[in-house]
Amino acid sequence: MSAAAASPPPPAAAGEHLRFHLRGFLSPETCKELEFVHRSCGTAGYRPSVVSTSLPHLAATGCGHLLLPFVPVRERLRDAVESAFSCHFDLFIEFTGLISWCKGASIGWHSDDNKPYLRQRAFTDVVIYTADNSNTHCVDEVTEGERLTLTLWFTRDSAYDEDPKLLSFLSQTSLNYEPVHQSSYIPLPASDIMYWFAYDHSGFDVRCARVHILGFSFHSSIDEDNKSVAPAEDDPIELLGKPVRLGRGDDVFDKVFANGLHALQFYYWKAPELSAKRKQTSGGSGTVCCPVSQSRGTKLPLPCNHGLEQTIFGSHKNVEIDFEWSDFELAVSMWENYSEELQRKLLTFLPYWLSSEAIFIVSSCSPQAVVVPIDVEVDAIDLKFHETF
């Protein structure tokens, strides 16, 4: 939700004001998958009250497999831009990212090439338009909820192509994958300062907030009777870089996570599907034994500002989920399989990307490799933004 419209835009430059609105470009399920990626990996953004997820950040923090949902979307959008502006085979993608505008976020009238270091930008994809001053635009202040946008900037200058940078990160992180010895879908922690969401002389850690507003909490991975607990002098936020458990109310899930936020967000992506399946198979009744206890790990003493977190992101009380630990347990298993499958695809695609110095859908390859193409459905949902409350 946004506040009243901003002041009228400044006079536009002479010439055509070309814009194209692509309705129904992404399916609801694709939007939900991108939302899962963002809420698992997003960090404090480039403006106040903004959270962002960029592809370089994913590649550099051990989440290279989560680039794959973006690949077909990027290709289709570039094709759409080149077709709309008759510049076939002429564009490179400068930036791809998910940006959420939270309470208080706004930006005044501007064009996307309005700084000397942005002159290379030719087109923008949210609604497609030229990036020069013939297409000024703004974001009205968000007063409630979280406005999530998929944003791409295109350039004709290959020096600003983001693919070589992404491939450099991927070659350093993903090629070291050893599936027998580790789960590479477990992300590497970024700097803690990247997760600090500053707001009106206060703030909170984005990871803590994402967990708290869903009604969960982080717990130590060490059992109550184990004396080797974290030293009291440790920075509490640094504990999030260590193995943790997830708790809800008085219960603590037995499984230890290197990063519990990803599993939790995957559950909330799949929760309606899991709940419906449970009710269909069990008739909505019966008791299922779940791996939870009330004596596993102490609740982490993290600095929190619950009031501010709920002001920015909302409250779990507003999330209509029929929660059951059995659903969560199944979601964790599904998340592990989903992540491993994406990782296998990434390792199959990566040699082709490196040899071409470009990221694209690998539709055919040598007999030694098996490639499963990534499909994107087209349905009636507006690309401009996906808004939740």
C-alpha cells in the first residue's frame, strides 16, 4: 500500500515516451518461488526501508543454485525488450534483483540513468521503458505491507554485462561442491552488518525479523545438559552464523540447521499445499509423531525489536497458515530435495556457461550430461509487483 501520489513529474525530454506493460508474464507459482528466494536471502537494501536480493549476492554466499529460477525469466524478458524496441541481439543484462519496498520506503522522480556511473543503462524491466530522462518515474511512499519488485536493467555496453561477474563467483563457490561430504545448498553467512535494517534511529536484524514475524525463534544447537554452550562474551548476532534449531512456542524442532531461515521460508511457500494434502489423506484428524521437544537448545539471546519488526514486515498473526509440525517436517525434506536438485542442474549447466561466458537455458548438451530444462508458465499476474501484507 502506498501513500498519496507524489508531486507531478518533471517535464519529460522531447521524443517518444515508450513503455510496455507485460501483463500475465509470470505465473503465481513463479512469483512465490522468487518470493521464497528473497525472504531467505534478502539483506538491507540500497535505500532506507528497502530489502534487496541481487544475483551476485546469491552467487557469492553459496546460494548459486538459487540463480536458476531467474534464468528463464531473464531470457524471456530480454527477448521481450529486444522485440519491443527492435534491438535484437543487442542487449546485455546489467543487473537482476528482487527489491522489496517496506513501510516508509519511497523514491522521488528520476530516470534510471540519472547519474554519471549509470549512463550505460538503456532499458529497465519492471514495466519495460527506456532508462533515459524521457521516462522519469517514482515510487510513492509505502504505508503498509511489503512491495516486492523484480527489477532488471539492460545495457548495450558489454563491459557492464553482469554474467561474467556472476560466473566468476560461481566458479569459486559451486565448482567445489562435494555432495558426499556436504550440503552445498547451505548458504555461507554474509557480513552481519548486511542484515541490519536501520529505521528511524533504531533497527533490527532482517534474519531475526523474518523468523519472528512467522511465530518462530532461533535456539542453540546444543542440548540443555551440554555445558559447552556459547561463551557469554560472544556477540549474540554472531550466533546466527553457527548451527541453530528452530522453535515455535514451547516446542523446538530436533533438526539442526546451518541456516534455518531457508527451510522456514520454504515451508511457508509450500504450507497451503502441505496442509491440503494432510487433510485429504488423514481427514484432518489423528495424531502424528513429530521430532520436537521442549528441552532442545536454549533460545538465543538475540537483540530484537519486535514492535518495529511487525511494523515493517507484519505479524505472524496475520499469516493464515494451519500450522502442524508434521507439515514442517515434510517441508524440510522437500526443501533439501529441491535444493539438491537445483545444485545438480547448476553443476550441469555451469561448464556450458563458462565456455560461453554467458548464463542461459541449456536446452541440449553432450550425451554425457542429462539436462532438465527449466519451464516457466505464463499466467495472469502483473510483473510490476507482488504485494503481501
